[in-house]
Amino acid sequence: MSLFRQLWLAVISMMLVIFIGSFLVSVLTARAYLEQQLSIKNLDNAGALALTLSQLPDKDPTAIELLVSAQFDTGHYQEIRLTDPAHRIIVERTYAGEALGAPVWFARVFPIRTTPGIAQVQDGWRQLGTLTVSSHSRYAYRELWRGALKLLGWLLAAGFLAGVIGMLLLRMIVRPLNQVVGQAQAISERRFTTLSEPRTPELKSVVRAMNQMVARLKQMFAEEAERLDHLRRKINHDAVTGLPNRDAFMNLLQATLASEDAAPVGVLLFVRMADLGEINRHVGHGKADLLLQQVATFLNAHCAQHTGHIAARLNGTDFALLAPDAIAIADMAEKIVVLLSQQLAADWPTVKDHFHVGAIRYRRGDEITTLLAAADQALATAEAKGPNGWHATDEGEEPLARSADAWRNLLTTAITEKRLKLVFFPVRTPSGQSLHQESMVRLQTTLEGPWLVAGDFIPMAARLKLSSTIDFEVIRLALDTLQSIPGDLAVHLSTDTIADWGFHNRLSSLLNQHPDLCARLWIEVSEYGAFRQLEAFRDLARTLKALHCRVGIEHAGQRLSDLAQLADLGLDYLKVDSSLVRAIDQHTGNQELLKGLCKMARTFGITVIAEGVQTEAELALLPQLGFDAATGPAVSK
């Protein structure tokens, strides 16, 4: 039973007790008073009438009757009776009208008993008779009944007012209690929120304890995430430059070549430091490290200006730069050479030959061994050209470039004509059960043309601000599909879509039309997109969670220390980036990292899914590391 019902029951019970007690005291007191007053009235009226009758000169019966009748008619009497000494009635008048002025049951419960007034009527020294006067009690009953009704009305009004005031006070008291309940519910949903402390001392201590628990959980989450991120850097990053090491870069390169979300073409560029051994001997190991760090800083600055570009240190002398969306390979290589040469020449004027650059073009699906061989050949050609030489190998024709207007026309036409479709890839648990299916979008630019994968058109859609339009259609298609198939579906939202507040409103309106499907819809964003548009993602996640959708992060693992910033959102799942999963059966360092990540996620009730699982060996090891499910070629077989 709710507190409000208990309050009303308490008020009603209290008012009932008060009413019964007050009613009994009031009615009984009033009845006693009325009985006393009526008895006195009877006695006074009997004496006055008897005196008047005794003063009649001739005691004529007719005159006596007229006088008694006149007295009866002018007063409120139940009965006036005159009897002779032998008890024979001389005159009698009795009221024959309305008997009571209150309900019969009331008169039975509270009867008014009065003493009749009795007086002697004299005829000189002789007794003429005995006069008995009884006043009518209907008026007393009426007043007694009215008084009871007024008392009931006042008590009901007072009870109602007390109940309303109690409800208001209870709302003020319960509001922080409801917030505490909401906080506990949020914690059960993996949303770690804090509350302001209420004024009520009893609840203040509860809220303080809950807030302290949430703070400890957040701290524990943040510390574990920081530890894992430190471990990731130690395993996958170069100690001198802070760039990803060779193993990490090769996994990233393989994941890019295999991913249909990646751009169809890109540039792979190698930078080889010239005569690094000679520099070590002349200026010392510390100075040489400064040179390497300067090159790493330059490459990091380039990556910061170009979203998706990745730099790494492959070995003592070689750096790599992966540019997934670059097309003009020669222009890119020449620009990097010019800028890097200018920077190093200013700081290292005595060194004439700083580096050599080799660049090649790659396409989605290329073999990594072929690309590495081609990159080494480009480097060898650059070294043969002399100090700070560079060479760009551009095998095959440059991809046909469309203008922005042409792309806009193709994309808007395809969206308008509903030339979008979804293809699905399974996400399965270690036992083989389906967790959900990943939805991948395909687009047909012309009616009879091929279906393009996401990486072929999504980058251009983002530049043309059409990402949210496409994503909205993807979710609409997913909802249509859910109506016809069992199980759950996962859809991906792009970074630009997250920041579109208008999309939030349209999505909420669409999902509200399908409340029965929301629990089967998993919506995920990339780790990069979530932190780039953090506040917008927070708002979107809260909206989706309120509608009972699942919310997750995909391509996770590169910003583990920042995951604590999402502790209050109640994430449902993480999809670990394929670059960390690739060849996991051979990489003991990443095994330790992913085992820790799975343990942390499981502690907070977050499902962990491995992306891009390629081999049976990788798939077999994942349950031992703590993964809940996996997706990729090895799962789709």
C-alpha cells in the first residue's frame, strides 16, 4: 500500500475517532441541557397556567377548556391535561402533528426524556384538579440533529484539510525518497548518478551514503579504466614516441582493409629516418630520441587535422602513416616532405639527410603483405633519389572522382526513391545463440547500378550533411524488419548524426510510434564519435534508454581511460575494436588487456562483444577472456 493511501487511512481513522468522541460528548451534553431546560419549562408553564385557572371566578368548564386550548395553541406542547382528584380527565390537549424533528434512529439512540410539569389547580380552599404540562421535544431533537450535522461537517472539512496538508507535506518528504529510489534504480541500470542532499535528517544520511557509494563506484570504474588504458599503451605503443607500435599498426591496417565501413581507397605512407645510427654516435642517444619525438609530434599534428589518419612507429627508424580517405597520393607525400623538412632543418641544421618517404595507394580488400612489399619498394626508390627524397607509387588509375553536387544528387535521389537496404551479420554468444544481428546499410546510386557498401558513400554523405537523413532511413528500415522477423537488430549512427539535435527529436517521435519494438533495437555509435560529441551523445543515450532501446559503443578500446565519462549513461554493451581482437590467440599482451576490460565491464553489467573475429582460434579463445559474444567472418561461417 502506498504512503498516500496509508496517510488517508490514518487521517480517516483519526477523524473517525475524533468524530465519534466529539459527537458523543457534544450530543450527550446537548441532550442533557435540553432535557433540563424542557423540564424547567414544563414546571414553569404548569405553574403559570394552574395559577391562571385557580383565579377563574366561577370555574366554568367551558372557560377552563378555552383557557387550556389557548395556552396549548400558543406554545410548543406535547400534552396539557387537567384531571380531577379522582383522576378523571377534565380537559386534555395532545399534539397530533409531526412527532420528531430528526431521523427515527437518531431519536432511538439519543432519546430526550423530560419531566412533565405538574401543578395543582385550586377552587378556593378546595382542590379542583391536577394540571400536567409536557413540552414537545421535536424542536429539541431538531436542534440536536442540526448540531450533530454541523459537527460532522466541520470534522469532515477539517479531516479533508488535514489530508491535503498531509499529502503536500508527504510529497515534500517523499520527493527525496523517490529520488533515492530513482538513484538506486539508475545504479541497477549501470547509471551512476548523484543527488543533492535533502533537508530531512533521516533521508539526508541515506542520500549521503548512496552518493558515497556512487562516488566509490565511479572512482573504481575510472581507476580500472585508467589502469587498462595504461596497459594498452604499454603493450601497443612505442615507449619513446608514444605512437602505436608495429603490432598495433598492422592490426589497424588489416582491420581497415577488411572493413566495409572504411573508405574504398587510401594512402599508406612510410617515413624512414636516414643515418639514425650515425646521429646516435655524434649527438648521443638522448638527442636522437628528441629527433624521433619531433617526427612523431609532426605526424600526430597531421592526424589531428585529418580525421581517421593514423601514425605509428614500426621500428627504430621507420614510421608509418595510414590515410584512409586520401586520393591525391603524390600531393600528400610532397606536402609531408616539405613541411617535415622545414621543421627538421630549422632544429637540426647540421644534419643534411633527415629522412626518406615512400607512399603507395591501397584499396579495400588488398593483401597486407603485397602492400608492405610495395611500400618497401617505394622507400628504396626514395632513398635512391638522395637526401630527403620521396617517391609515390600509384599503381592503376586514380579513382574516378565525382563532384560534391553530383554526389548530393545521387544520394538524395537514392534516399527519395528508397534505394537503401540492410544486410545482416550475426552476433553470437559462445554457445552459438544469437545475441542480435548487425545491420549494414547498402545504397544503390542508380536503378540498375551495384549496391555500394557504407564505406563507399558514408564519408561523402558526412561532408554533405546527409548522414542523419541516411541514418534515419536505416532505423526506419530496421523497425520495418523487426516487425517481420524474430530477434534483435543493431544499427550504427554516424558521428555527425549524434550532433544533429533535430535528428534526436525525429528519432524519438519515430520510436514512440513503435514502443513494442524498442526493446529489440540496439543502437551503437563509435567510440570516436561518442567522445567527439559527448554532450549530444549523452542526450541521445538518455532519450534512447527512456524508450528501452539498448545503447552501446562500437570500435571501443582506443580511449579506455575516457570510458568513466560515460558511467552515468547505463551503457548496455561494448564492441571491442577488431584491431585489438585480431590474432588475439598469438598476442599475450592484448589477452591480458582484454581480459581486464571484460572483467571491468562485467562488474558493471555491460555486455562485451568482439568485432571482426577472423579465425577459429581467435573465436575459441574469446570466452576464456570473458567476452559475451562475437561477430566477424569466423562467426558468420
